[in-house]
Amino acid sequence: MENNQEQKGSREFLGGMSSKASFILGLAVGIAVLSLTGFITLLITSNNGTNEKVAGVSDTATNTNTNTNKAAVNSNTNTAPVQVKLAAITDQDHIRGDKNASVTLVEFSDFQCPYCSRVEPTLEALLDKYEGKIRLVYKHFPLTSLHDQAVPAAEASECAADQGKFWEFHDALYNNQSKLAEGYYSELASELGLNKSKFDECLSSGKYKQKVTDNSTEAQAAGAQGTPYTIVIDAKGKTVPVNGAAPQANFETVIDQALAAK
């Protein structure tokens, strides 16, 4: 048979080789196998590293922004000032802390983003540590391609603001992210003592849809690619962006720099 003849020919070929030639051939084959194994291992490791970078970043994409997970936990904050375009802060904005503070933190965030929830205690701690020196401004950057409740939650918070309860509503949303759903906002409004009928009317009318959209547009114009995205502004208007749920120490470095600016 053809297969038997081929096997016989192979044995005769190998048998006719000198032991030195056999050694060299075996060595070459061994090196080739090791090289192939190393290449495959490197390829797998590289792919896993890429996946970890994507998964370990944070949340992005809103409206036409289709990037995925770009902020998250960031331990390497660049403290160099970057020119960022932002709308002027007014009384219509949601401000926490001393409204006349010399340093402002503008936070673009998403109520359904887990990294945003993670950074909230850090921001609260900063407001306590720098009491009277900094203020926090909250703006919306709902990541609609990732979070189906991001926009409804943002609009609901604005309806709560109509009745003077923005920050209470804000805190409750972040503390109960797993509950975010259509019926929850009205329920929360009742729990916080809001006029439920006025709240429901506000939410169903889409009264603040445009405001949320405008905030998102501003975020992207300011360089946001994910949430949370915080911009620290000193008394002279110089800005330093802080991406993701950065450690408190990172924020403090930027804030101290802003406070020292002359």
C-alpha cells in the first residue's frame, strides 16, 4: 500500500543519516517546537493583557460616543494643567460645599456607573478635608450604550432638584444602584418627602431631557471618554482633569496644587 511504502522510505532515509546529522536535525526540530510554543504563549498573554485593560478601565459611551470602559480606577493622575472647555458655573448647577470656594471640582458622572459609585465616598472625604476651600459641581454624563437607566436616573434627579432634593436623591441613587428602574424613582421621591404627583409629571414630561443631553455634550467637549471624569479648576481658571475613580491621594495632589496657584 502507498502508506506502507512511504513509511518504509522514511525509515530508510533516517537510517541512512549519520548520527551527527540526526543530532542536528533533532536539535533543529526541538528549537522549532520551543519557538512555536513560546509564540503561542506570548500571543495568549498579550490577548489576556488587552482584555484586562479593557475590563479594568471604567465606563464610557453616551449618545454618539461609543467608546467602551475608559476611566475606572486610575492611580496615575497627570497633574499638569490642561486647557479644558467648560460652561460657566451658575446657581442652576448642583453645588456641594462652599459656593465661594477658590477651587472647583466639576464631576461628570453616571448614576448607574459602578466606578462613579466608588468615587463618591472619596469626593465626600475631600469636601470634609478641604472644607471651605473646595466645592463640587455635579453634571450628567450618562453612558447610554452601557446603562439603560442612566438617562432616566439623571432626569429623575433633576425633577428632585425642582423640589430642593437633588443631593438627597443623588446619594440615594448611588447607594441603591441595583434598584434603578422605572418604578423606583417615584418610590424614592415619596421616601424623600417630595410631592409625588409633581415629580411624576416632571419625569414623564421629559422636562430635563435636554439638560442631560447638554451636560453630556459638554463632557465630551471637555475631553471625557468615560466616567467618572472630574476636572479640578483653580482660582485662575486653570484646569486639571482626573480620570476615573482615582485614589484620594491623587485628588489631594491636584487640589493642593490648585490651592497653591497664584
